[in-house]
Amino acid sequence: MGIDILIAIATGSLAAAGLCLLLLRGRAPAPLPQTVADEPVTILFEAGEIVDASPPARSLLEESGSTGDDWATLTALLGRRFPDLPATPEAAAARAPLSLPGEGGQLSIETAGADALRLSIEEHDPDPEELHRMALARLESRTMRAAADLSPHPCWQIDDSGRVLWANEAYLALARETLTWAEGAALPRLLELPEAPDAGPHRVSLQLPDGASLRWFDIRARALDSTWLGHATNVDAVVHGEAAQRTFVQTLTKIFAQLSVGLAVFDRDRNLALFNPALLDLTGLAAERLSAQPTLLGFFDMLREAQVMPEPRDYAAWRARMADLARPGSEATYSDSWSLPSGLVYRVTGRPQPDGAVAVLIEDVTSEVSLTRRFRTDLELGQAVLDSLDMPLAVFSAQGILVLCNAPYRRLWGVDPDTSLRETTRCDAIDQWQRESLPGTDWEGLRAALAGRGPAAHWQGRILRRGGAPLDLRALPLPGGATLALFGTVRDRPPQQAPAGHEALPRPAATAG
């Protein structure tokens, strides 16, 4: 029902509009009624300022929304309609009386006393279509002006002489913030337009009254008839962010310069973008060659030519691995130790970064490798010395883990902890000793001694092995909470009791298998 009513209303409206159009085309337009709107547009200037205006003129000035120089406001309003309108009241006075033809009317300028000018516009009789077009243009003008005032970006218009003809509310607010500008005064020229307006944005700064702060803007301009329109975008956040980024990069550069690790950063296109002095010291490459921004593969080729990189055993496989690392967007990594003919050892790592870059680190680990090798040699030497002893022994850490035993201990109990997948605890060892021995040993006392419990600092007892010779067993504390277990063969005498606090170790003797 509602849809039918709407269709009927729309049909009736269209029919009425068509009838009106036929009537308008069929006869001449009737004369318009005389109203206040038909009064001529008349403006009186004195000393360059508007001192009086007819109601239509006042309505026109109020719609313009312009503030500042009155003649500049008038020029902005009527300049397009009357292109020959003088740019200043002095020029108009020099040419008065003056009659300027324009679109749909004629502008007359005449003197009205000393330093006074009267401007009046004689409108031609418009037809209904022209009236409709003028109403639409006025509505569009108000809409665009309201939109410009709502914009947070300063907008303004200047003539060829650089005089500001019009500005939006954001521009006026900026003028009040940066200058001692009062309403009604001539509009100030705050921001300079780029020399080549169509070339793109032009960044300028504006000093604030405190003298220490700056406001930054990107300016764009476009020609409009004989004037220029300017548009400014505040980029304070961008400028401050760029400054913070530069400071951060400078800080990183200083940090990189102090690193002893060679650093080479390749961008997402795998060209060298950053390197530090340590890289030059470690590789011996010239800074000029690295400043040419070689590719990642070219960089490794340079190291190979300088004999800083050892010759790969399988060059094709190595090259394929490097090509995978150099491929943009690859997540491949690289890690290797290079033993150079000079005796130096470099650790080289390559890792992709979140932004698509690749960082290559070269570190001199010669001292670390030498220390590791020396430590390993010392451990092997110490193990060899313990293995050469005839006395079986085992060392348990403070956590109760078997950390060391010699070859006689392995032969005695038939174990090899180094080949076991799990750690051997003191409980595991004591359980094995107890299983392979006859009753009669104070196993609980031994457990307490190896665990570091009980008042006695030492423990000494005898183990009667099944099918083997009896053994003397002593538990002695070591620094750091560790415990030493010593096994010795029993001689033809009872175990010797040492004075309290001083346990005597049994003499080394051949063990019974």
C-alpha cells in the first residue's frame, strides 16, 4: 500500500514538472516581482574599507565568509565575474569613473567624495534557468565554504602579487596562534607556496611565538585562473618521527662502531646497506669496495678472494646454500666456523631479519676455541691419569650424579656411564654394589655419607663381593658438596681405623677382577 502511494506521488510530481516545463517553453517569462533581493548590489568604500552596503551586498559579503582586507574580499568575490576589476582601491580610484562588463551584469565604479568609492552592480534580467543556475551555484559555494572551514588543514588563496584573498578557519586559527593577528585586519601570509606548485609537496616550517618550537607543513598549490590555492598538511609527527629515527640510527651506528664483532647488514634486495669498522679489521677488505654495496653473494666472493674464507670442500653445495640465503624473502640461516690458514678461527652467522634484511656476523673466536681445546686436553689428560691408577674410584656431584670414574671402576663393576643414555645417580651405583655383594655392609651409613648427611665426615666399610675378593670402601667429602668413593683390596689385616677427623687412604693395590 505504501509503495503504491509513493509511486502515485512520484508520477504526479513528474507530470506537474513536465507541464510547468511546457508552459515555460510556450510563452515568455513573466516579469519578476520587485523584492528587496532585486535591489542593486551597492558597496561604499572609504579609505579602503567598507563603510556601507545595500542588503543584497551585505548578504553577498556574509556568504563569502572572508575576513581581513575588504578590497581583497571583494576581489575574491567578483574577480572571476569581472576579470578587469582593479587589484587595489587606489588603482580603481585612478581609473574612476569605470564601467566593467561581466557575466550577466555590469560593474560600475565611481568616486563618492574624497578617498571614497561607490561600487554598484547592474544585473541583466536573468531567465528562469539562469536563476536556477545561480541558486545552485550559491548553494554549492556555501557548501564548499563550510567544508573548507571544517577541514583541519589550512587552505588559502593568493593573487599574483602574493596578497591573501581568502583563507579557511584552520588558516585563521594558525594565524592567531603564530601571530598577533586580529579579526578584521588584512590576512597575513603565513606559508610560502612552492616555486614549482605542480611538482609535489613542499615542506616548510613556521616559528611559534615562544621562539623555540616549530610547526612543520607539507604545502601543495594549484593555479586557479589568475590566483593560487594553497593547502597545508601538518606533519609535526612525521618530522619528529624522522628526527627520532635519525637519532636512533646514529646511536646504533656508534654502538656498531664499538663492537668487536664484524657486522654486515644487507637490505631486502640483498645489497650491502650497513657495515661497521670491525668488519674491515677482521676481513681486511677495503672500505671503498664495501661502500660500492656488493650483493650478499658478491660479499662472500670477496672474502674468498681475500682468503678470509676457507675453500669449501664442496663448492657447488656451498654456493647453493649461499644462494638460498641470498634469495629475497628466504628464511634460511647460515652458521659455520672458519679455520683460516693464519691460525685464526672465525664464527660466521647469517640470519634473516623481520623487515626482509639479512645480518651477517663475523666473530673472532680464536681465543675461545683455543681455551676450549686446552680445557678438553686437560680433561683428557686428567682422565688418562685416573685411568692409569690401580685403585677404582668414582666421584658424585652435590646433586648425587656420577660425574667421574676411572677404568678400574668400570672393570670392577662392569659399567660404562659414558655409553648410557641416562645419568647414573649414587642411588643407582649403591643399588648395584649392594646387588653384587653379600649382606653385612652398612649400606644405609654409606648412603648417608655419599649424600653428605650424618655427623661423620667420612665413611669406611668393607664389601664382600659375590664370587670375588672383599673390598675396602671409603667415602670422602670433596669441595662443592661432591663425594669421592675409593675401592681397595683387603689385606691380611682388619681395616685400619684412622684418628677422628683424619682418615688414612689405603695404599694402592691390584684389584680383584
